[in-house]
Amino acid sequence: METGEGADGPSGPGEPGAGPELTGLGCASFNQDSTSLAVGTKTGYKLFSVTSVDKLDCIYESETPDVYIVERLFSSSLVVVVSLSIPRRMNVYHFKKGTEICNYSYSNNILSVRLNRQRLVVCLEESVYIHNIKDMKLLKTLLNTPSNPSGLCALSINHSNSYLAYPGSSTIGEIIVYDANNLSTVTMIPAHDSPLAALTFNSSGTKLASASERGTVIRVFSIPEGQRMFEFRRGMKRYVNISSLSFSPDAQFLCASSNTETVHIFKLEQHGPSGEEECPTWGSYVGKMFSAASSYLPAQVSGVMSQERAFATVRLLVAGQRNVCTLATIQKLPRLLVASSDGQLFIYNVDPQDGGECVLAQKHRLFGEDEDKEEGVESEGSEVTVPVQACPSYAATVAIPATGPVTTTLTGYSEDGGAKKGEVIPEHEFAAGPVCLDDENEFPPVNKGKGCNSTLLPS
């Protein structure tokens, strides 16, 4: 999934290095297939396995202080870390070996980092850097992008549809869709009237969901065409700050979390070849009646009528906490995972047939000792009545064969306008021979010797 891919982490500092000291959870991000959770705190960062409901395994812990960005590439050993102590430097580590693969320094504070099996994207406030993740070569710098103080961007996790989305305006909700493989702009989507707040792709890179700073409407567009496919209304009474959007692995559902106590799950209804829904419901019948009537009504009224409401909801225990959410299949059942800025991970059961209020299955502490289980929280044994997803797991359908190690080493290269006079001045000191992340089946193979240290200068 796209982790939380799209919106910022739960309580990451808005201005790295300039804001207050980190308290509690500094950042949190799910990896691309939602099998792992990475969290950063004032005292270090941790990587958790989230493949079980009842057990939360900490698979790695580092004492790197004041981490506000930590991103893991799928289930590999590659992890990217940015600390408040050096907010302009990105460190890439092989965490299982405890070694640094390389580090890059940029002209301004790093606001977000996105990964897939082909590309590593670094977002600054007014520029975007695109690296080839196999050898960390800088391929392209997008300069003078509209002011993006939150570092909002999304990268498709599908290596063959490696699309990048970022704001095309600082005043309205325009989305630039960029092909990170072919290094060319694909389209511009006029998504919202107000500035963007959240973006995420589905796992295949064929759909893009967005929300604006108002937080009332969430829209889904086809990629690469940029055509509006779905429109969901989170609410009408108040504006909220949507902090996270995430598709389910099969792209049938979309979850949205905000600074309110409610997480919404929307269903992307599927239609048969005739255009009719495969399983008609009373709600869909009423929707069709509204759709037919909307042709006779003013545009503003018909627009509201065409917007779908939430299929399922979760009422969090505490409101006002910044959080990140994802939809995943754990132990063959659909779940909603919510990591909150107070250092807790909530796992909810989702009924894919009837929706409604989701049931809290388990709660875990991300640092410190687990609190006693709350009364009313169901045990794993009581979850057998939830329908099993018909579709195979993401790992079974999207995983790609591993490629052999990269045998070339990096030399000096042009970064296409991002550095002074179009050149980067790296200090590569690679040892002879490539080094894989873990073994021959782990992706990607990254050359590494004593490490590469590169400074990317403004033009």
C-alpha cells in the first residue's frame, strides 16, 4: 500500500530543526505493503512487524536521536532516516548489518522521502529529487516547484507504473502527476478548490486519491488519464485536517484519518460489463435515483448528491491526535491499522460485506510497556466470523522476481540542473564488488563500500 504513503506521518515536525523538541512519537509510516511499521522518537527509531494482530514484534531498534523521517523499503533491510540534528541530510542504512549504504545532503531541509523498487524521491519545500534506488544515482531534480511546506507527495509503489504526485499550486488543489521512470510530466489534475492536504496511489498505480485542506471531500482519479472516478464526502459540518489516506491492497476500499475522532472507510463500488453493480443494494438503488434526479438540479446541489458517504467508520478513543492509517490483510482477514501520535497502534476488524462500525481487535504500545487490554476488546479467537477476503494477498500478486546485483560502481554524473553548473560533487569510495541488502533474493542490490557522500547544491 501506499503508506500512508501520501500524507505526512502522525506528528512529524512541520519545520525540521526549527520547531520544538520531539515529544512522544515523532513520525510513523507503514511500508509499501503494510507489513511493517516504522516509528521515530526523540531517543531513536524502531521497526515493527505487523503481520499478527495479538503480537507486535520489534525487529530493529536504533538510538539515532530526534528522527522525524524513517521509511523502510518493503520488507528489505533498506531504511532511510532523517534526523532533526541534520535535517538536510538523508542517511540510507542496511539495518540488519548495521551499516550505512550512503548519505546525501541537500540545499534545504528534507520534508519527506518516498520509496519503491525503482525510485527514491526526496521532497524539499520548493524542489524534488529523484534517485535510482539500485545505485542511488540522482536522475532528476524538479526545481522551483510550488511552495510545499509539508513536503506532500505520493509515489506509486508499483515499479512499472512509477508515478509521482505532488502539488502543482500552493493556493489551489492542483496535482502534478510525473512519470518517475521516464522522467517526464504526465498530466495536471485540477482536483480541489483549496490547497492539497493528502495524496496516495493504489498499489498498481492506476488510481490516485486526494483531499484538500478543507477535508470535506475526497476524490479518486484514474492514472495516467487524470479523470475523476469517485467522490466521497467525509462530512459537511466542519473542516478538518486529513492526515492520512490509504487504499486497501485490492483498491476496493479507501480509508481516511484526520484530527477528529473518526476514521472513514469508503468503498469503491465495482460495476459489471453492463454498467450494473454486481451485487445491487438498497443504497445503490437510492444512489441511482439521486443520480437520475441530479440532471434536473443546479450543479452545486447535484454535486453533493453524487458524493458517496462512508461505507465503514472507526471511532477512536481520543480525538485531536495526529495519526496515520492503512488497510491491510492480517492473518487472512481485512484490518484497519491506525498509529497515533501518542504512541499507540490500534488494529480494527473490517467487515467487507456490510461495513458499519469497525470493531477494535487489539491495541499495542509503540514504546514503553503494553497497557492492559481494555475491556471489550475482542480476542483473536472471536474473529472467525469475519468474512475472508476473496482476493489473494498483495505479496502474492504484486511481488516481483529479484534481480541480480548491480555490478557497476558510481562515478561523477550530471543531476540535470539541480547542482551548481549541472554537476554533483560526490565523494564515492566504493569497495570492489557489489553488496546486496541481505541475500540474493532481497531487493534492491545497492553498491556499497565505505559509503557514498554527496552534497546536492542549488543551481
